[in-house]
Amino acid sequence: MRGLFTKQVLSIPAGQAVSGVAGRAHTLRVTQGRVWITVEGISHDYWLHTGDTFTTIPGRVTVVEADQTEGRIECAPTIQWLKTLKLLLADLASRFARGRTVSATLKRHRACSTNC
């Protein structure tokens, strides 16, 4: 098993697979091709295309295989506080979207007589 997350850029020939265990969470971003990812202990797999990202789970074997063309992946350690902040902001935004209320006020621009 090779050190999958020791390089910043990973090139995987078509039909080839690489595997490794991350000591901490890493973000994998597909920069070319289509890759298949499977993670130890997770019953389903993932297909990622160019531009997609995936966050690894520390301590679990992760297998990445290129589909029909060479796959290129950028690897970077995930900043946990940034991920947590994104989740909190998404939750806050969804709360505002659900509980949105409309309020209106009517203002008179002229004095009203008894015939208003």
C-alpha cells in the first residue's frame, strides 16, 4: 500500500488503482478524468468527475481507481475548522430560508380626513 496522501498531485493511469491510509482528513480534488473511490467500512462507492472533491476519513483504507482515461487528483490536508464553519453557515442559511417571514408597514404620505 503506497502513501496515497504524501504527494500534492496524483496521476493514475487508466484502469489502475492506488490505495492508502490517511493519518488525517485530506481533500481530494479531481483535476482530470473520472475516478472511482471506495473506503474501508463504507458500503457504497463514489464516482467523481473533473472538479469534484472528496474528503478522506482518517485511519481508513481509501482506494482510488482511474476509469477509462488517466485520472489526476490534487491532495491537500483538510482544515477542520473551515469545514465546521461551512456546515454551520449552511445550517444557518437553511434556517433563515425556512423561517422567512414577511413584514410590511403602511405609511401615509398625507393627512387623512374623516373620509379616509
